[in-house]
Amino acid sequence: MLGLIVQCKKNETQKVEKVKLLIAENIYDLSGNIKLNIFSDSTFIFNVFEPGFNYEKIEKFNGRCYQKKDTIYFTPFEFEYNDSEKAVIKNNFIEFVGGKFPLKIEIKENKLKSISSLNFEKYKDYAIFSFDQNFYSPTYYDYKPNTIKAVDLDQNDLIKVDKILKKCFSENRLNLKDFNNYVKQCITVMNSKNEKEVWISLYCKDYSINKEYKYSTIRMNDGGNCNINLKINLTKENYSELNIAGEA
């Protein structure tokens, strides 16, 4: 009996192993990196590293969270880095919702159950971003505020986007570079006519853009045919409003 009591007390003092359920990281090369770890005890650690010419900035955030379907909820406080209350696991990224600024972090390892995932094996130059009118103004894309809403892109949509985009390049080949020379950033919305549209921005590949185009949308004022954008209407299966930037 005494031995049994001692063993029970020993078991009570043993710590439960803390397992990493999700590891996500963005590596921005010269501008640093960010890394998120989510653990089996419903805690997370978020690290930010920013190098400078004569300094290094390192920040560490700790907190708690829980998963419900494909959504991670932060509790009892929001995700301090950008004040998001939740994040969605989508297309091999964890994408934060409703924060002070958009934030996507690429998933490197994932033991959490999730179902929303596009296959990019044949579409490696594409990056998908969720619409939020707080950050992507509808008026910039010639819509009235509150007339469009966010919608997800499914695998058939992605196939169709690629096909229509290649048609656009074929019909405008004298003004554009080779299709494979561009990265493609896509934002998908449902317009007031209940038609699914994709806003696409394309930029010529270079060392910097190749590193960062998956994480955040690019804003460029010039660049000629290395900076183009257009709309694709998936319901009508056509493209419109092809814009090619001016030269610097």
C-alpha cells in the first residue's frame, strides 16, 4: 500500500510532455523572420527577429489558444503582435483575421486537423489572399464599399484562373513578358451580382519578390510590364481591365 501511494505521488509530479502541433515561419531574408509554435497544452510562442545595420531586434510573445475546425482562437487575449482574435488554417498558411494589419505565416509542420487546402503543385507561382475591405479598398478596384464580400477559391477555380490568365497572355503577348516570368497574387470576392471574381496582380520574378510574394501583397507604382493587374470573372469565364504600369 505504501509503495502504491509513493508511485501515485510520483506520477502526479511528472509533467505531461508538451508537443508541438503546428510550426509556421516566414523567412524574409535580410529583413528577418517570424515563427509561430502552437503546443498540445493550448499554448503558443511567437518569435520575431528583425536584423539591422548595427542592431538586432528580438521579440517573444506567449499566450493561449484553442482550435475549432480550421480556426484558431486566441484566449483570453488577442494575438498581441497584430491584435487578431483568431486565425484560419488555409492553403498551408495560418492567416490572421481582423487584426491591425494582414498577416500570413507559412506552415512548415502541422499535426492539427484542417481541410481547406489547394494543391499548388502545378501552380507554384500563385499566392492567395483573403479579401478584407479594411486593407484592400473596394474603391481601388472600382467597387462601391460594402457591395462585395470575401469568398474562397477552390481547386476548380484555380485551374480556371490559370487557363483564363494564359489566354490573356496569349492575346496580349506583344506587351507582356513570358507567363512563367511572373508571380501571381490573387484576391477572390463575390460581387453584387453574385459572381465570383479574382483580382490578380502579377510581378516579374526577382530575388526579393520571390522571397516575399507569398506572405503579403505587393504595391508597386511603376515597373512597366513587370507590374500588371487585371480582373477575372469566374462566373462568366472572362478577363477584363488589364492594366500595365508605366515606366519609372
